[in-house]
Amino acid sequence: MKTKLKSKWVGVVAALVVIGIAWVWQQSTPPAFTVTFFNVGQGDAALVRTVAGQTILVDGGPDRTILSKLGAALPWGERTIDLVILSHPHADHVSGLNYVLERYRVRQVLVTGAVHTTPEYLRFLELLKEQGLPVALARAGQTVELAGGVRVEVLWPQESFLGKEVPDLNATSIVNRVVYGSTAVLFTGDTPEENESSLLASGAEVEAQLLKVAHQGSRTSSSPAFLRAVSPQVAVISVGQNSYGHPHAEVVERLRELVPQVLRTDEEDDITFMSDGQSFTRQRPHLPFLQFVLP
Ligand SMILES: [Zn+2]
């Protein structure tokens, strides 16, 4: 009986030591420039973390899944997001942001201002107002400079949508390029093919090693000309179970033809790439047991 009790305590102490080592290991990992495309089901949510520890959250996915994703991706106790970008107000992009706004300190928000009256988006606007957050309207040509040489370039929209009702909200999607050294990641929201053509015609710099494929791989986006201009090394499709047939087979086929690596969040779970300013390398998640013990 006594030995049994003793071995139980040895087990508890050993577990605490493992958790302690894992925690110290995580905290002591030097910050790097990382981009994580979260598996949030059918929708988009991606986190950029800079060498200076600043964070950019692009969309929040369809529900509260983003909270556990952020908890695992950020250092323990980190409750600040420096910049939140809402590509457009559809529920699969905005809903998760409401949970984030309720629990995190957000320093700045970038939106388009287009009118949408769903409860999720109205709640988002209410939270911005309640918290008195600095809100900027996205316009092509804008840049946001972050510490550590990171720059956010807004490529779309080319006009102001403030207070405007539009037939297709996807067409208002913020397209932005986050640049670190000679590496870049392009976020496209749900931007349709017509916008891709206009972007190319405008001569905007779209080239990026990492591409967040527009609109869950829908056939309404990702034209061959646009993919060639971006010429990514990796294309990430953020997608979950859905009734739209996303990603559409012809888009997946096109991506496989034109992009060396095509990844899907529904197959890979969260996808993280790290940049040293020269190139991106895939960062594998913690060992499963570390993922379990780390918040
Ligand atoms: Zn949309």
C-alpha cells in the first residue's frame, strides 16, 4: 500500500517535471517570423508573428475555435494582438474575431467599412465601438510598418467601401501582402477573379512565396494569370467540411500544376512556416505530448 502511494507520487512529480521543462523550452524559444494558417474548419484565420513578438491576425474563422488556436500559438499569458485584419464581413471570417475581441487586447483593426447586417458582423462593430479601438479603413497603397522590419502592404480595395452596400462582399475583400526581408505572404480573403485581373492590371506587387488561396479554393478565384504573377512556393487552402464543393477540383488541379507545394488545413491541421528573411521553411508542430501539455 505504502509503495503504491509512493509510486503514485513519483509519477506526479515526473509529470510536473516534464510540464516544467516543456514550459521553459517553449518560453525560451527565440521569437521568429512565423505565419500560421489555422485549421478552423470552413473559413479563414491566420496569424503572423514577428521577430519582435508583434502579432497580426488575419480573419478569425467561423466560431470560437480560434481561441484554442491562439492559446497554443502564442506564448503563455500573451493576450495582445497588435493588428486584426478583417478581410470582409462574411461569417466564416468575422465570427471568431468576436471571441478574440472579447478576450484579447487588440491594438488596431483594419476593415473595409462595407455594409453588412448579419448579427455576427453587427456584434463585431459593437465590440469595436465599446472598446474604442483604433479602426483604419483599408485602401490600396497603404502600408503598416511593424517592429523588426515587417511591413503590411494593402493591395485591395482600390476604393472606399465605407457605408456602401455591395452586391458581392467577396469583391470587397482586403488583399494584403506581409513582407519580411525578401520573403512575403499574400492574403487574399475571398477576392474573386475580376479583382485579381484588376490587381494585375494596376501593376501591384503581388509576388509572394506563401499564398493563402482565395475563397477556400473556389473556382471563382485563383486564375492562372494571377497564380503565375504571385508565383508562390506554397499555396495554402484554408477549408473545412462544406456543401459548396470547396476546394473545387479544377482549382486544386491548377494549383498543383503551377505551385510546387499545395497544402490544405483540413488535411494538415494548422500549417506554420517560419522565415529568416530569406526563405520560408515549414515548422512542424510540437511533439504530440508537448502539444497536450502546452496550453
Ligand atoms: Zn466571403
